Amino acid sequence: MAKANVSLSGKDILDLASMSVEEYELVMQTATEMKKIMKRDIKKVPSLRGKSIINLFYEASTRTRTSFELAGKYLGADVVNITTSGSSITKGECLRDTILTVQSMACDAIVMRHPVEGAAAYAAKISDAVVINAGDGAHAHPTQGLLDMFTIREKGKNFKGLKMAIIGDILYSRVARSNIAAWTKLGADVHVAGPKTLIPYGIEQLGVTVHNRVEEAIEGADVVDILRIQLERQKSGLFPTPREYARIFGINEQKLKLAKPDVTVLHPGPMNRGLEISWEVGYCDNAAIRDEVENGVAVRMALLFLTLTGGKKIENID
Amino acid sequence: MKTLIKNGRIVDPSQNLDAVMDLLIEDGVVKAIEKKITEKADETYDAKGLLVTPGLVDVHTHLREPGLEAKEDIVTGTMAAAAGGVTTIACMPNTKPVVDSSIMVSGIKDRAAREGYVHVEVVGAITKGLEGKELAEMGDMAQKGAMAFSDDGHYVSSTRTFTLAAEYISAFDKILISHAIDHELSSDGYMHEGVVSTRIGVPGIPALAEDVAVARDILVAEYTGAHVHIAHVASKGAIEIIRQAKKRGIPVTCEATVHHLTLTDEACADYNTATRVSPPLRSKDHVEAIREALKDGTVDAIVTDHAPHAPEEKDVEFRYAPCGFCGLETSLGVILTELYHTNLFTIDEIIGKMSTEPANIFSLNAGSLKVGKPADVTIIDLNKEWVVDSVKFYTRGKLTPFEGKSCKGKAVATMVAGKFVMRDGVVCTR
């Protein structure tokens, strides 16, 4: 159970490394309640009525942006989306001024996705509103980490001593960094594998085991998290061809057989089917990829609720 | 005009001097240096309890003029030098336009002589426009007084071009300064590749990018016989390559910056744009290797790489920030705090690396208080405690990774050619 004194009220959500296990727990419990709201016929509650949330997206996004927007709307908040094209950002406005501008419109939370590592922390320093990091470069994607955590727990898995494998582009992955931070904190045994050129320097020092062969990482795993491979990485010479990647590092049914029979397969999406994940694995019974999307809304509802109200009005939910 | 500096502890590595003595200056040059000088002077400065040293020499700075005056100009940059106890600075050619012709060299020298507060030496470009293709008119620039040549900020990637430049300039007895980074290897990186970059998700620049570049430059120095000076060495691999090259008698020298001697990549962990610099701040093992090399003489000089930027340029996301920060007003204080008061280096070693040795490498008439030398003097209070506060800086580019640092030791007066340009931290009006 979350301790009574744990609160996320008014806190920025920048990364999972700086959050405590108790804070994770609070989010998990709240997200469970939020998921119930999503199952209702009329999925709208007034908990965040009168609150305004700005989705400030400097990078393309389908699921994260939509997920945050619906999360805010299900809770009754006003949600405004700003994307780089069609805003003053194209006129060269700097991030400081953009943050100050939206803040002046009395927004309560800024949900930001940005291609530069540390951009969320920078925005948080400028902003009085709560900043929720929706992905900053290769640094962190805390809501993805929390929704993965929720999904894994929903499958009855409780981290301690479990073998987790993260496969693919660890170097440029904010999802990998967020999950490594959370899973090692929760006592799981975390393994990573991928082309050597996509494994960052000294990653072992974050408490993970590195494998040259994906088979070794997957063997006996309780969870396999398959990362998206961006085609730019191949173009910049980090691996020879997509064909070779799929053959050697891509996860297919045959490789997945090495994992535990009840393995949970995760993928943050969007998938490159046939590259990092085979068609069959993407649709197999062990794949929790669509659960991740569903839980993403619940987790984001929980975070918006907790940061903007401190959970004080939780009775309004039921 | 005679000035007498009395009772100071004179530390002058150029004459192995460390003793309480009087220093008489007449018409801009050192007239006498004796136990007790009784001659009447126009002005007497009591330096009791203070250190009197040859004026500090910083062979790696950016004055940004012409073209980039939002960052700095000759006036503000030389005021910052005076405030920091630095009496001679060399400025790099990456201005707009680039210093790649003799008129640019003379233009900067003339303006600095008229408007500046300290001596300014000019480093000319190796290639036209710093593009790494055609050689700039180095001979002409040399004859107009360019101190050395560098495509600073840019590595001359073409080995042929760099070799031709070295061969060509060796006939003019000038030095090539290399900003040694293999840009293909550094790729999209913008901090040191290490555990910190891995943790915070920032693409890393491997130390290898510096090592291979330095190795090539040294092979070129060996082949051509030209003197190559490696700018801001920051990696343990590169420093070992330089150490071996020196043993083999290859004409190579190098410098280390104040920040590479005192800060690690942990300073970047909160994405502070003040820590973004090239080469990047590296991990502790590299910093220790650079300190060791400073001790054993592999590193010849301490520099700032004073590289101011306008506030709006640095108040951005980490990746978008330009490399570099100001350094002239913090260099002595930080070095004394981190290297002298920690008993790692003697004051003689420090003044040698910050004055005498860089002056000798580039054949500057500086770095010495011998009789007849220009009276460029720095007076230092070794025990003065102060806190770095950029609001008080003279430089225009105020951002520094040393903001708020408690320092011990500071220049309290700076004299250039016999005239005080700074007293008690305040730059004198011209």
C-alpha cells in the first residue's frame, strides 16, 4: 500500500529515476481506479473540472499525445494541443518564451514531448505549472515506464527477482532508460541485448546485464520489452541492413520460445513489424502491446489527477 | 613615470625567483628587482603579504570581434582579462568574418592597442574561412604579427591539407594550434561518452575522437618538423600520445584548460548549458590524467578557452547550446583553489604554466620580470576568499559552470606595460 504521506501534488514528473517506489505505488493504485472509469458507459468525471492542460509536442506522436488528451478530458479538464508546426515555434520562439506564454494563460499542467534530453527539466525550472515529461530525447519517458509497470503488474508479475529483457536500440531509447531505472529499483533482474553499436557505454553500471546475443537475454525471461528500431539508425551506419537486424536481433516466435511460457511481450510502439518484432509475436497471446495503450490512458489520468489535485478528491471518482 | 612595488613576494619562474623583494618599473619596463629599493618613485604600491608575478598569459581565448559582439568584443574581453590578472591573451580566428587575412590580423591588433586593456595576440586561420580546404595567407599574416595559426573549433580533417599547412608554416617559424577532434567520430554526441551520458541519455563523444585526431597531428609534426600545439587536451589517451611524442623529440606542445583540470562530466548531469564545451568535460580518470601530465611537464600551459556567448544563446535546451563559456575572470581563482590550496601544485609551477611557459612556447615578450622586460605584472592575494558571481563579470558572456563556487586566491592588481589596468577587482578607466 502507498504510504499515507506520499503525495505527488504539484510535483513535476520528469523521470522515473527520481521517483520513489512509494510514488510508483501511489500511481499504480490510482491508475487502477482510473481504469474503472474508462470502462464506464459515460467515461467522464469532474475531478479536474476547471483545470487546463497544455500538450506541448515538439515531436510527432500519436499514442502519447492522444492518450494524454483523452486522460485530461475523461477527468473533465480543458486540454489544448500545441504542435511545432502551426505555432510560434516555427517563428523561432525559444522554449523559455513558449513555456512562459502558455503559463500566462493560466494553465495548470504542461505535458511536453521534446527531442532534446533534459528539455523537460529545463521547462520545469521555468514553469510554475506542473510539467509532465512525455519524452525528452533519449533521456526519459516516465509515463511509458509507468504504463509498462502497470501492465506487468496487471499480468500478476511483481518485479522482485523477475527476469526482464530489453531488446534493441538501447542507446537512443528513453523507454529503455525509464524502464531500467524503475525495474532495477523494484528489484528485478534486468538484461539488455542488441547490436553492440546500439548499447551505450557503461550501461552495466546502471545495474543491468548486457548480452551480445538476444537469445541469452530472452532465455527464461518473464518480460520481454522490444524497442522500436528507427530506420535512421541504419542509415547512419549503426547496423548493416534491416534484413540482418530482423534475422539476428528481431524477436520472432522461435526466439520467444526461450522465454518463460507466460512471458509478457511489450513494445512501446509504433511497431516495425517484420523488423524488431515479427508479425506473429506482435499478435501472440503473450503480447500486451494493446494493454499498454489502454493502460497508458489510465496511468496518465492518475498522474494528472495526483499532480493537479493531490488525490484529495479521490472520493469523486467512485 | 616610475612605479615601485614594495615588499611583495616575487615569484618569477623565468628566473627561478621566489623571494620578498622590491620591483621598480620605469617607462613600462622592469628597471630593477632587488631586496630593497630606496629610489623615489611616482607611485608606490605596498604589496606586503601579496604575491607579485609576471602577468598571466592566456593563449586560448575568443574576443568575438568582429561580427559576434553580442557575445564579446575587444573592450569587454580585455577588461575581463585585466580583472582576472591576465596581461596577454591570444584570440582565436573564428570571428565573422574569419581572421584569415593580414588586414584582419592588423585590424584586431590595432584596435586592441587603442581600445584594449591588455596585450592581444592574434591567431590566424589555417584555411580560408576555416573551411579546411584552401590554405589561408598564413605567410602574410605571420609577417603582420599573427602569433600562430589555428582553425579553432574546426579540426582540419584533410590530412593532406594539414600536412601542407604544417610544411608551409614551418618556414615562417610559426606554430599550428590544433583543435583535435575527429568530427565523424564525435557524430551527434554533445557530451563526454561515459556513465553520465548513458544515464542521462545524451549522445556521447568518445575520447577516441580526440585521441585519433591528436595522433594524426603528431605524425604530421614528426613528418614535417613543424611545431604543432595541441589545444585543450582533455583525454588520457591523447595526453599519453603527446607524452610519448615529446620523449621522441617531436616538436609538440599542448595546453589544458582550467575546466578540464577541475570539472568532470558529473557537472553535466543536470543539463546545465554552462557545462557544454568542446572538448567535453570528461570523467574523473581523464581529469586525473591531465593533472598528472601538468605535473610531469607533458602539459605546457594552462588556458581558459574563454568562449563567451550571449545569454539568449545559452538559455536553451542543452543540445542547442553553443560550446564554451567565459573563463578569464575565474581562471586564477579556480586554479589556486583546486590545485594550489590542495597542495597538488606549488605556486611556482602554477605561475609557470599560466605565464612563463605559454609565453616561451609562442616566443612572446612576456611571462618574465627580468630587468628590461615589459612591466606586465599580476599582484595576487593567495588567501583572498571570494565567491564566483557572474553579475560582477566584465565579460559579456556571463554564464559559467563555476557560478557560486567559493574560491581562495585572486588577482588584486594587474599592471600592463607599467600601468595599472585593474586594482582591487575594479578595472581602471583608460
